[in-house]
Amino acid sequence: MAGQLSDIEDGEDRTAVAHELLQNASGGTVSWTSFRDAMREGDIYDRVLDLVGEAKGDIKALVLLVEPSPDSLPDALYDRTVRLWSVLTFADKTCSAGLGDDRRLRPEALELDDLEDAIEAKRRGLSPPPKFAEHNTDLGGDASDEATLNQLREGIRRHVKENARAFADRDDHVATLTLPTGLGKTFTGITAAYTIRDETRHEELGKQHAPRVVYALPYTSIIEQTRDVFENALNADPFGRAFTVHHYLSDTVTYPSIAELESIPDQATDDSAYFNASRFAESWRSGTVLTTFVQLFESLTGPTNARGLKLPALHDAVIILDEPQTLPKEWWPAIRYLVDLLITEYNAHVVSMTATQPSLFDNAPFDISSLLSASGQSTPPIERAAFDAVSRTTYEIDESISVDEHTGDVDYCSHTTAGTRLVESITKNDINTSALAVCNTIESASTLTTATTTAATTAGARTKHIGAVYRSTLDELSTSQPATESVSIEVLEQEPDTPDLAVAVLEKLGFEATAKSTEDVTDWTWQYSGPSDRLLIGEFSSRYRPRDRRVLVTVATVIARSTQPFAFVSTQAVEAGVDISFSAVFRDLAPLDSLVQAAGRCNRSFEWGLTGGDVTIWSLGPTEDGAEPPANYIYPQAELTKVRRILDGLCEMQGSRAVPDTAVETDAIPAYFDWVAAENEAEVEDRELTHALETCQGEVLARRSLIDSGYETRDVIVAHTPVERRATKRLTELLSENSHKQAEGFELLNHLSGLRVSVPLKSLEGVTTITRIDGRPLTDPEGVNVLTTTQTGNGQFYDLADGGLRITDLISDRFSI
């Protein structure tokens, strides 16, 4: 400490800065001179202890301890401490690395005008969209065709844009954007965020100092689709100063512009350049950051040294919380605390965006308004009108949902029966169609896939698993790549990408592209000319590699909208944020908001006409004797019981087990979240977490995670193609204990993120087909604790035609997303 005081004292500019900081922080009561003298006298630490602790022990025996006294701590101490500590840490890290004046610390802004231009290009030939009045209850009829739907989407987007300007001028900093599935929430949310940003940008500092926009999503499995929106509509470069994608699987680096890069010799291959690019990106120095709830909220809750570096970027930021109802309910009180921290300490604006707005912010210490209202009212008439205008589906509440009022028993739907009903729904009335079945566990999804295949075969249909066709396609296209001794990132980038693979799979399945109106394969016009008696089957879960999930979803999106009979069985991985549409959706019992999210994959853009989608809610039974029903493994029993009662009550009100989607979304959902807020939240609330925030208990907070810490996971890099296998071999060389090229290794590791599958550690016990990527023993606490396997193919450890990573531990299979 004496040395630091002397260093500051040695320069007039340093003492001037220190004096100004102390004056501002203390309201003019502390100067540099008084602080320096007090530090040298050595009594400041003791005075702080007197304020926040209580002496315990025997002074005569020289045994004197100080126990903390939380009641003596000032309010919002944690909030202020985190903000100041993170600013000082960031300044120290960048300055010590010689980056204090680096131009990459200044963000660039993606411009709203570019998004407007992209939307207008899509709308070419359409008349101006309708304008909506403040208290509008009629949006101009129903959206029964694509043109009307696009007009409604654009009318609402422009309406929200105007209201966002008004919101930016108000004192409240939290807004909701509640729109039904299919009305373009992503474009509308980005529009709102950039409008708020532009209204609050610091004009005196110029364009480059606009507030940052942070777009947070629940799962890494859906983040790539939103990334495509930014890259396609806004030409965003994920490695530049305008846009960064940050989650644990992303290649998170922020490089300078091409002009700057060319002016710095060898920076692209310099280890320090790569680490600096990683540090910039993970500190969120870009103008827009696409990230996860884990990255955002865990960085605010007991941040590590590295995670704390991103917090200074939150000053004046606009933060979108996309699908906030997915946040664990035991965290909801803590989320309210952290959002209040964002408002009060960082002056941030927060937008909560979903079709099923939760009671997350009920009883919050801040005001909330709706972006569908210029006046800020929380539930404007236009919100209900939007749901009424886009009635896409009818819910069929299966008898297995009901509980026998005398015995309390449930007549569960077996997976065998479910498979038969799934096939019947696809071929009913000789009208070929598509159906999605969403299960609660991977084991349940696998069992239902098998049952569906059996039922289809029994019905006389020939079945084809799209995963098997994809596997053969991947093998054929990949083996055509040159066999080099070692594999670089450049070679990996020559591997076939998602569109190429998807097109090849579709062609193998009998589809032909007859028109290519856009760059997006799913927007092409496809014609099917394959066998008429064939039923295609697909399976989808987090046990597939991200690379494979992207291809499977792209292929499934095209098939689902065709006349080819198609059954797609998935876990919740397909529920939130995946732009895919089926004629029928079947969903196993779950919290009500999850049921509505699943229904959002049905008749998404009115491909089957107004109210043309069928959604069935059933309760699947155990996958084997002695097991629990799948829903019981991942949801509280009390919550499932409440959902059953709400759905049965809705059926009684309607006088039928067929219920309009508007009744579910505007009546049942509010009733469900009212129950969560009034009765259930007190039972599941994590009081230790909120108490730790209120009393600044950093040690407790550092151990908390949004992800269930009771199930430790490991990432497995699955190398299937020859190029991928050579890449993992090269990665082991680069990351080995004696390697001098670890920076190159980490860059390659990031580039292979699309091959990583996160698996519960318990499921890997006794598995002999995996190794550590750095060559160390599996139990070694040092090094890079990422695993790898090359055991892929038909019936192997990783099989694209059999659920991806083939692990059958029932309890661990609750890890379904």
C-alpha cells in the first residue's frame, strides 16, 4: 500500500485524478491529502471494521476477532461494491496490458436504419401497414394469410418503435413487450432496443459512444437463430466492434477492423492479439452483445475476476430479456433485485419480451410499462387485440390431464398409445400433414420415437429417419475434403456448412428446390416427389451437436411445411426461439408457459389457415416399469397439479375439451402466473440467495448458479468426419501440458464449439470411449477439462439416427435442453 501511495504521489496528474475521484465519491468531504494521511496512519481499516463488525474475544489474552454485523451495512452496499469494483478491475486489467488507449475499447453501433432497409426489402410491393390507435381493440381483422400477417407484424413494429421513444423519456426503466408467437417479436424487440438506445445516446460523445444493447436469451441451443437475424438483416460481423456473440460455446473475440488489422504486422497470428481479442469480446466492448441469461445474471451475482470485466459495459445499456419466464422460479426474487441494481447503479433500460409474460416483476421496487402503449399502461387493449387477431390453434386437453376426484389417480397416456395417435394425426382423413411431439426428457423422446416408428410400420407406412439420411450425407460430403496431415481453422471452414448439408439431405429425401427467392434454405420453394407411402421421422434434443441441430432444424422446417408425412419428436430444445411450424403439436404436461411455447411451433404463420393448427396436451406415462412419469423428474408436483386444475377449469368454462388458444394465452396464463406469485414463489424462493445479495455475502454468491449445480456436466467434442478427427488430434497436441502454442489451441477449441455436447458427469461413469482433449487423465484437476470421442456412426457412442449421444441414465436425462 505504501508503494501505491508513493506512485500516485509522484505525479501531479495522478494526484489530481485521485483527488477528483475522492471528492466525487465522498460528496466533497475527502481529499487526496486527507486520504493519504489516513492511510499512512493505518487506522482506516480499523474504522471500517468498527462500522460493519463487532469485536469478540478476550483483549487481555490478545484473542480478538471481528464478526460481521450485516445489520450495520448500508443499503445497496452490494450494488455499489460490484459496480465500483468491476470498473476498477477493468481499468486495471486493460491498463496493465497496455490497452488503456486502444481503439477497440470504443464500440461501434449497428444502425436501426439498416434493419429498416432490410425489412422494406422484404416488404417490397406491399402497401403501408395499418396504424394503431392507443386504445385500439381492432387490428383490422384476422391474419389469415401471409400478406395480412406481414402487414400486422410491421404495423405493430412501427407502433412499438414510436412507443419506445416515449418510454426512453419516462422515468421508468423496465418495459414489457408481450406479443403472441408469429408476430415478429425479434425484429420488434431489436427495433425497440435500438430506438431506446438512440434516444438516450450521448450526442456530445458521437456515434461511437451510443449505449450498448445486450440481447439475452435462455439457451445456447437457440442463440444461433437470433444471431442469424443480426448477421443477415444488419450485416453484423460477430468478430468486430459492433457485434459480439458470447456464451460458453461461442468463438468470442473482437478484432479491430480490417484496415487496422492490416496496419499491425502479424497480429492475426500473434498469441497476444488473440488473447486481447478474447478479453475485449468477453468484456462486452461491442455495440451489441448477444448472450445468455447465465452470462448476464451470474456476472452480476458474485462475479469472478474475469466475469466482472463485462459489468462496466452495462452503464446506460439497453437490455432485452427474451423469454424471461424460463428463468428458474427460485431465482425470481433475486432477478428482481438484480434488475433494480441495473436500473439504479447502471442507469440501464430493460425490456422483458415474451408471448407469456410472467409475474417475474410483480411487487418489484420499480415501475413497469408496456411498449404497446405510449402512455405506459401495463396492459393496453392492443395487447389483447394482438392475441385475438392471430388465433392460430385450438388446444385439445387430453383426458390424461384430469385427476380422478375420488381416487386422485391419473390415467396416463402410454408412449405406445402416443406413438399410434401421433401417426394417426399425421394421416387423418387421408390428408398428409406434419406433427411435432415435445417430451420432457431425452429418454421419453427416444421411447416415443421408437413407438412412432413401430406404429407407422404397423399402419403400412415405410419410415425413414432424417438423422440417418443426414449421417450418410455428412459422410459423403466430408470424405471429399483433402486429407492433410494437420488441420487448421482454414481447412475446417472448408467443411460443408449448414445450408449445403441441408440442401443435400433434402434432395436425398426427394425434395427439389423450384425457386430460390432468398439466401435462406427454409424460404425457398420446395417440391416433393418421393414415395407416397413414406413417413419421415426426426428426433431432436441437446444430445445432438450444435452443428447437427442446425442442419436437422433446417431440414425439418422445410419438411414440416410440405405435404410429406412427417413426425418430429423433440425435447424442450425446440420450444423457445426455434422458427419452425407444424400442422399439429403434442406436448407432455409441463408448466403452462412451456405448453404455450410449444404451441408456438404450430401453424406459426397460418400455413394451415386461421385456427388451422391442432395442439394436444397430454400426460405421458413412465417409459418403463417402476419409473416415474417423465414430467415428475423435472417439475414440482404441486406445479403440475395446479396446471391440471387450470386446464380442467378452462374446459369446464368452454364446455368442451377443445379450447381456443386465446383463452389459454389470455385467461389461463395470467391465472397460472398469479398462482406462482401468490402461492408458489414463497415456497420455491431461494432466500439464501436474496439474503446474500441484501447483506453483501460475496462468498455465498460466488457459489450460486442459474444452472442446477447438483448435476455437474462435461463437454464432449464429438469428432465424426475425417477432418473433425484430425482437428481434435491437432487440438490435443496444441493443448498438451508441454505445448508452447496453447493460444492457437484455444482458438481452435473455440472454433470447434459446434461439435460440443454438454453431458451430466454421472452419465459418463464407466464410459471408455472418451478421452481428455488435452491428453491428461480424466481426474486431473488441471488443464482443459473438455472430453472428446471419435466413436460415431451407426450404433456407436454418437449416432445421428439414434438420439445423438447415446446415454440412457434416466435421471440424468432430465437434462433435456
